[in-house]
Amino acid sequence: NGNLQLIDYISRNEIESNNGKSDMLASQKFSQNVGAVYLFLRVPAIIGPDGKVVKPSYWLSSEHSKFAPPDNFARDQFGYSLALDGTTAVVGAVGVDTYGENAGASFVFDMEWQRVQFGQIEFVALEGTHKLVSISITRDSDFTDSVLTVGYSTSDLSATGVDSGKFFACRDLDVSLREGCGDYEQTTGEVTFDIGESLALFTINIMNDLCYEK
């Protein structure tokens, strides 16, 4: 549609050692030339009543998102080649070894996901106050004429997730005994936007313990 742009990036992914200097020997083994693709969006031109361009289209200066398969390995070179047709993207990774050494692979993506975003930048839950947090997902209101299903999954950053079995076993314990029970229940699933819908929700269960966290 002319409003998406893919930029390949064969990343060296240098990591920082404790003294702040690049430690390439450590990073090479696991992440050199893994690769990634960055998605940029173009703002459409504004056309006046007389058919003349009031404001020309332009590309946003920062990327909308970055994507790569979850099982990328060093020297896969994901993003070595790119093709985009409407909202269908094909990405080549010449170093993938799944079917033989450097046999390569191609990945096909439905880029409709780029019209989906979280309802807000940050969702806050206070232990001792909230038992769960509700996460809102929205999609572009100009593209609600079809059903769209989006997958989601939690991952640890500053908080630690535990599986459902451990989470509910810990819930049965007194708060004072919930040591090592994590901060939330690991969650994965799908949400579906029906025709005409631009809002979907999912929830994450929060573990209450004696540590004050936000």
C-alpha cells in the first residue's frame, strides 16, 4: 500500500561488559549476525477539496516496531533479503541451518499486526491492592472491516513470572510464606477483534507478597 517500509539490519548485537567496553568475544557466540527487521510507517498526504496536495506524505523518522522469529540464532542473518506486497512481507535468512548448514529459510509475515498497539504505554498494578491487571489492545479504527486475531505473551523484565501451577499453589499459601513465588502468572494467548471492533482486552494475575513493588 506504499505506507510501510522494511529496513533489514544484520545485527552484531554487541554487549557491554562490566567495565563498559564492548565484549565482542562473548557476544559473537550467541548473537552475531542474528538479524532483525525494522518497520517504518508513512503518513499519507492530505488532499484538499480541489484535489491538490495540502501536505505531502512523509516517513516517520523512528521505527514503528522491530520483529524477528523467536528462535533466531547467531549468523542466521534474518533480514538478508526483503519483499513487501501490500501487508504481506517475505523475509530471507540465508544462514538458517534447519534444513542443512546455511541452507537458509524464508519467513512470511502478515503485517496487519502493525495496526495493533497497546492501549497505553504502561500498565501499573500494586501488590496488595490489585489481584490482576487488565491489558488493553487497540487497532486502527480505519481498518475494522475484517476479523483480526493477535497473539500475545508475557516476558520478564523487572518482574518475574511463574507458570500457572506454581502461581495457584502459591496463592493458597499465607502471604508471609510466598517466598520465591514470583510476581505474576506467565500468560500467553490470543485476542480477536470482530468486525467493527477496535478494542480487545486480556488480564494478567498478580502475586501478592511482602515485597513492596509497583
